[in-house]
Amino acid sequence: MTRPATRSAEGATLALRVQPRAARDEIVGWRAGVLRLRVTAPPVEGEANRAAGALLARALGVPPSAVRVVRGERGRDKLVRIAGLTAADVRARLA
């Protein structure tokens, strides 16, 4: 099982599974240690990544610039880094 959120020097990292072109933007929940998101944006020219980052930033109460895709820019499975938060902060704010 993967760890849902880890802490690094730059912030917490979080595994995501993003479904583009959904009916609405929403956080679906955790499955097997991965946070599942749905976004209305298409997977074209980074639009889905920006929408997922904005959705996650709103849910965590951080600016969108604090959320950065570290791995998986062109796929549904992503690893994002949230600057300024610990793994415990992420779990608490998403609970």
C-alpha cells in the first residue's frame, strides 16, 4: 500500500488519481492510499492539472501556487507537492 501523504523539506507529497472531463469538480475520496479527484477540464495542454491543483488548493486552504505536480503531468496518476503543509495537515484538512 502506498503512503497517502508524506513530508519532505519542501512540503507534503500526495498521490492523486485524476479523472478529467467529469460532470463536476469534486474530491471523491481515498482509495488504496490515493486521493481521487474529478475535474471538468479536458486533459489538454495541462488544463486538467491546473483544475486539479486549484480544486486541491481550495480544499486545503492554500494558494494554488502551493500545489505543484511533481510526477505524472501527462497521466491520470500524479504525485503532487503541497508547500507549507505537513502530511498530518493534509489528512486533517481533507477529512
